[in-house]
Amino acid sequence: MRVLHLLKTSVGASWALRQTQQLVNLGVEVHLALPDGPMVEKYIAAGVKVHLFDPSLNLKKPWKNLETISKLRKLVKTIQPDLIHSHFVATTLLMRFGLVGIEVPRIFHVPGPLHLEHKIFRWLDLITGRSRDYWLASCLWTKDKYQACGIAPEKVGLAYYGVNADDFTFVKSSQSLKKSLGMQDEDFLIGMVAYFYAPKKYLGQDRGLKGHEDLIDALALVHKHHPKTKCVFVGGPWGATEAYYQQVQQYAVEKVGNACVFLGTRRDVPELYPQFDLAVHPSHSENVGGAVESMYAKIPTLTTNIGGFPDLVEDGETGLLASVKSPQSLATKIVWAIEHPTEMQDMVERGFDKVQSVMNVEHNAKQVFGFYHDVLAHYQGGSSN
């Protein structure tokens, strides 16, 4: 089987490397179109056949799309893939607009639910889909949403972007984070690991996507019961969002004084996680997000009840779930975690078992491989007529 993958980045997105590497191990001839960058050599070392160009739709410079489409059509005609597998909205739209008349089944592996949560972008995805298009969700919410939008069940699959257990090596640093913050060992420390994404007004956002402000508001409420609690934010501004990053820091000072500490972008995250008493992921939109890391680190985990989080976090069983965009709900769960340490530790072990099961990269690759066969059988069975 020969499959062409479309990726808009070669910086990060290590989930794509893990997946394509496993598909190569399963005997798939994997071709990958992506821009040049630091991940390229890793793909080549994994046995992936790399083609260097950005296969995504360019909305800022639309005239550039003609050249990109020409490259993509030429590549498809040259390698003659059995399937085309796209991983982003921008690559999917280019694939659909640019490959008119080329009868190859196409899969959109949806990396997250954000575009489905907004009417215009959801409509654009659905309206551009044709008989040769299929969708591969990476969380249950996404799969259910497509079916609720009228996509036939046989055209929607499920495959998580899995991880390797050895991707995570968590070692508690000899340098005490609590001590550096002027805290006692028994004081409660919350940790949030996420970049700062500024609100996108055109999507109706008035707060950052990751929910930093919600956690700050929640901490102010927690302080009414547990005033020594502190929170560290690990991660800097994403892209040109330094002004927003500074704005959030000022907001924290106004709400909770010095109880929030901003550590910026760090390279020692695996050493920081074991020092948190609770990892909080208050996102407004997410797939499975950072919950994978904190659950693998065996740290009590609290997330919002959106996207793929509930696939991993079962409230009261493998972690805690709070209502999205609700500082009050976050605060209630944090207070419960502080006051029920034994129960939280029991959840940690169950959470570790859950994340190992759901996010196993070898199993996930087999899900993708099985979907390939299902798509080919369905498409060749006459669905394209």
C-alpha cells in the first residue's frame, strides 16, 4: 500500500513522526510532503520518502496556491498513491481544491476539534468534502460531531495520535521548585504547561485558547479556603503574542498578587512535572492535549470537559473534569483535590493505566492501517459513483 501524507510543518508535530514510522513498520510505503525543517532528517531515518514543499492552502498570499497545487498534482501523478492522508485543515483544503479530477480517496485526520466548534469553518470542511473524502477523528467528540453533521458512519474512523511510553522520562529535580517559590513542602502547588495563544477575535474569543485567565480566576477563589496555594505557568508566548503574555501576567498580579509564577519556555519540563501537586489543563478547545503528559508523569490531573479530554479523564476515576470556561468549577475541583490527597493518588494509578491503553502508538497505527483498508474497500465498492 502506498500512502501520501500532507503536513504543513517540520517543526514539532512529533505525533506525525511517530505515526508514519509505525506505518512504515506495518509495511506501508509512506510518502510525505512537508516544508523543509529540523524534523525532515528524522522522517528520512524512519524510512519515510520525503518531498519538500508546503502542501497547505495559503490565504495570505493566494496567488502562491497555483504553484503549490501544480506541485501537488505532479507529485500525486508521479507516485500514484492508493490514498492521500492529510493532517491539517489547511492541507486538507488545498488537497480538495487542488486535486479535482484525480480519483484517489482522501483522508482528513482531524488533529483537534477547534474548527468544528465554529460554524463557518465547520461548514467549509463539510461543503468541500466529496464522495472520495473520508474523515479520521482523533477523539470521540470529533467522531460524534461529524456523524451529527450528517457524515455517514462508514466514512468516519477513530485513531488517536499515539505516543511511546519511552517518550516520557520524568525525573524529579534535585532543585526544589517549592523551595525556590518560598513554599513549604506541605503547601499545594498547581502546575499548568501550555504556550500562550492570544484570543482570536474572529472566532469570538475574548480569552486565550488554553484558559490561563480562567485558572487565575479559579486560584483567586481557591485562596478563600487555601491561601498558601500557588500556581506555576510553564510556557511562553506562541508566535508574536508577547503583548498578550505580558497582559496575562499583569492580570495575575491584579487577581492573586505573587501567587502565580510565570516560568516561560523551559527545557526541563520532565523535571518540573513531578513537583506539581496537581496539573491543570483548563483549555477552551483541545484534543487530548497535555493531559497525556501529566497522566504519564503520574501527576493528579484536572482538565476541562471538552474535546478529547474525557477520552482519558473520567471524573473521579482517572482524574478530575471541570466545566469549560468556568473558573468556579475549576476552583471547586482544585479545592477537592487539595482536601482529598489519598483519593487523588488512587486516581493517578488508574489514569496511568488509561493513558497507556488509549494512547499506545503501535495500537493507534494499527487503527490507521485498518481504516486505510476500510476506506479502500468502501471506495472501490462503488461509493464514488
